[in-house]
Amino acid sequence: MYRVLIVDDETSVRSGLRDCVDWAALGLELAGEAEDGEIALPLVAARSIHIVLTDVRMPHMDGIALAEKLRETHPSVKIIMISGFGDIDYLKSALKLDAIDYILKPVRLQELQEVLARVVLLLQEEDEARHNRLAQQMKLNQSIPLLRERYLTTLVVDGIRSHESLEEKFQLLNIDLPVQAARLGVFVIRIDDYAAALAGMPEREKQLLSFALLNISEDIVKAAYCGHTFETKPGEYVGLVHFSADHEEEQLFTTIEECRNQMNRLLKINVTIGVGCTVRDWVSLPEAYRTAAEAAEHRWFLGKNQIITMDSLAAVPGPHQQTVQLDVRSCISVLKAPNWETVERYVSEAFGKGHGAAPVQHGRNLCMYMIIACSELLLELDASAGTVQTSERQLMNRLSGIETVAELKLLLLQHVRLAYDVVADKREHKTRNVVTLIKSYIDEHFAKDLTIAEIAAAVYLTPTYICLLFKQETGLTINDYVIEARLRKAKQLLADPSYKTYDICYAVGYKDPSYFSKLFKKHTGLTPSEFREMPV
């Protein structure tokens, strides 16, 4: 119930109001009476008053002065004024003070009850709004860990364009990192054999494992740094830390090693942890994440349950400098080269020469990339070859025992040559009909938003190559042929009067009828409407 305080210097008025109103029926409780504003003011706070029903004219402190004080100290209290016919100026002052309503003397019971009912409804609406705000705030507080995780993931993956919103976001999401960062470090934790390790595990157990891993890493990280750990995707967790001094950066490996050891011991899982480069601002953070993720990827050939740093991968003794970007996709691109010399040069540059040659481990890394590239490319081209598969097994078995760069390079080139020859045979067979294939693909798909890359993928060739080949064979660019195919179909559809021009525009792959009409006229000399009107 809402509590009411009656303030009036006339005893008869107070008793009349007290006895004539059914307070409980209105959802109210009469919490007290006062002879003037001075007496009423302390009662409002002491008795948690919601509604003050006060006379305008009173000795010592009148109703207007009381309302002014209440607006300063208890702005949520609702004030109802009672006045005589001669108190118009007083009522004007009362309304300026946001009094809810006023009642003229003599007080009519029905009018008073109606006013009180309106005030009760207003209080209920305010309570409901306050309750909703509290509920939303509670939901927000409960969502803070998830929102923080999503925001930190966005920071490391996409970065920021400016620092303007960082401080507000950090405060809202309780992010324990400085807005003006000195140096930032990132490491990526990946659960080894993730699919196998969690196979058959109930979803609740998976979530508990993830929660435990985050707790372990967060506790260890926060013992040494300002920072957080968070999940970016299933099986991958990222640690983001701030270095305020050189010794903190130097001890990161020790901290990460403790994380791995605790996960091995407490969770009975193996993890590979990749450590990225250090950056000096939030804008460069994605570079740190990228290098950490790249380091973690090297578990394929360096083994599992290890800590891998980009420094250890990039360290090459002597004057040798790695000039080839080592990854499976770049290796596949090289294998698609039109001549064998390009492949040989790629491998030679990756291995280096003389005293500056890459160390054996680097050579093994390159070998693994090239083996995977050969296998994936043959799968991509649907070109099975037993000799290549046999060579792959033999090379894999011998890989760990090869001790010199020269021997490793020789064996690798022998294996790659087998795969290259298969790819070359496949390419030679396909290129004889590649123009026909391109035309067929365009004829079947011209109605959608075609790209050169999509067409190239459909015929297993590079975009540059198919553009050159198509131009040489037909004298047209691929885009010219796309237009030709679309206009050819448009002419067919125009022969049927049931098709509207704009329907035909959309049906042949264009989104702008105006542009379609201009293009049609450019190539035919007629607008679509003029073409339709021509005699057959």
C-alpha cells in the first residue's frame, strides 16, 4: 500500500479526511497527520510517505513552502493541494511546483477519491517502470560476461578504427585493460583433437569443460597481468594481456606454460598455445591475434600440447631470409603454375642456399605444407593417382629421419613432380574444352550475379587464366559473353507479350530496368519496346 500524510492546521478538516475516506479500498494507508509544513517535513522521510495531502494556507510553513522543500528532498512524493476559493495565486504557485492536483474547499468526498485514485494509478505506473528498469539492469549485469566475450572477440578479430568508444565500453563491460595501452600481447589456446576429445560428451559437460578452461587461464593470467581470456569459437580461446614493463613481457611464456600444465593436470586435456607478436595500440591488435593463430596452426607438423611462438617459427640462422610465404593455399597456387620451373624456383627459394640455408625443421615445415597442398589439389581436381599416394606415405615415413636440407629438398621435389604431372595432365585435358565449359556455365547461370571468380572456380582455373584464354579463343571478354547470353534470352522473352519489360530485366540478371533498356539499345539499336513491336 501507498502511505498518505494529511497536513492541515484545522483539526476538523484532518479528522474529516481521516474518517470519511476508505483508504484501504483505494490501496492506501493513512500514515500520519501534521498541523503545518514544519511538522510534516520530517514525517515524510521517517514514514516513507508517498502522497502528501496538504492545505495551502497554514501558519509557520504553508503548503507552497512545504512543496518547495519536498521537491528538493523527496521529488518522487506526490502532492495534492487543498485550497479555498480565494487562493488562486497560491494554486498557480502549486502547479509550478508540479503538484499532482488540487481540491477546493469544502472538500467533496467523490472528487477526493477520484484524485487519490489517479495518484495511485500514477504511482503504480512509476513502480512498474522502475521494476522494468531494474529487471533490464539485472539482465544486463547477467549478460556482461557474454557481452564482454563478444566485444573482446571483435577487438582481436576486427580491431577498432578509433579509441573514442573504448573507455565507455571498458567501463560497461568491466574490462580490466587500459584504454591507453603501452604494449598488448595475444596468445591463442586450442584444444588438441577437439572433435575427438569431446565426442559423445553431453553438452553440459562440454560447457563445464569450457568454463573450467577459462577459469584456469583467467586466474593464472590475472595473477600476473591486466588482461582477460575468452572463447572466440569452439575449441579456441584467446588470452589478451597488457605489458606495462619489459619484465612482464619476458615472463609471458612462463605464465602460458603454467596455463598449459594446469589444463593437462586438472582437465586431462592437451592444448596447443600459439603466441603472437606484441603490438603497441588497439588498432594493431588483429595483427597480434593473426600471428598467434598462425603459430597455433603449426601444431600439425610441430606436434600437439606445445607452446609455439612466432619468433621460434621465424628464426632462421645465418643470412638466409624466408622469401616464400609458407601456407597450404600458396603452395596450391604454385602447383597450378603453367611450368615446372616456377615450382622448382618456389621450393629453392624456400629452402635457401649454402650456409644460409633454412634449418631442417624449416624444411620439414615446407615439406608438410607441400604434401598437404598436393593432396588437396588432387582432391579439388578429382584426380586420383596411386603413385602420388604411395610417394606421400613413403615421404611421411622418412620425414622425421631426414637430417639434411639437400636430401629433404630432393625427396620433396620428386614427390611434388609426380603430383604436378597429374595436375598438368588434368589441366591439358580440361583446357581443350574450357571455353565450351565457360560458355555452358554462363548460359546456365547468367540470370544471377555472376563473377569471374565464380566462373573460374567452376572450371578449376584461375580468373586471370580464363579471361586470357576466353579472349584468345573467342575474341570476346567473358563479360561481353555474359551480356550476349543475357540479351539473347531477353530477345526470346520479348517475343512473348505476357512478359513485362521489367520482369525480363530481372529474369536475365539485371536489377535496374533503366540500365537494361540502355544496354539493350546499345547492342541492338532498339529499345526493348521497339524490338517487341518489330514484325516477326
